[in-house]
Amino acid sequence: MQRRLIRYKTKPELADKNAELIAAVFAELKAANPDGIRYLSLRLEDDTFIHIVETAGDDSGDLTRLPAFQAFQSGIRERCAEPPLVRAVGIVGNYRMLGEP
């Protein structure tokens, strides 16, 4: 199992577009219902976005193959005021938020 946290800040004028692209990813995930993926996305009031992705294997193949995810990835650097920072993470504590580790 692999968990990653991705954090970036969008340009204010592109934050809503970024949120729309993320919503499309979640809609496609819901329709496809792939096993082995857990995904959470948060938007902070300063247009910082945080994504927490958990995959069963060593990669997130099912996620990255989704057309909506590819559309989200296209142009991400141009939408950002601060580029994406990707870090592996472990769960220290969890109460009803992320399911069982």
C-alpha cells in the first residue's frame, strides 16, 4: 500500500477551474469504481489544494489512466502559483476519516 500527499497552490483566477477538473476526476472514479484506490482532495481558503491518494500497489495506474485525471494533469503547472509537492505519508492517527489503515 502506498500513500501520497500532494500539495500546491493555484493562481486565484484558476482555482475554480482546478476544482472543476478535480470534481470530474471524482465523478469518473465513482462511475468506474476501481479497486485499490482511495482518494481525498481538499481546497483551503487561500486556493491551496491538498490531495491524499492511497493505492493498493506501487503505482496509481487505474487513476492515472482515467481521461478526467489526464485532463486535470494537463496544464497543472500553468494553473499553479506554487508547484505540486509530492510526499509519501503514513497515518499517525485516524478517527473515522480515512477508513481502516
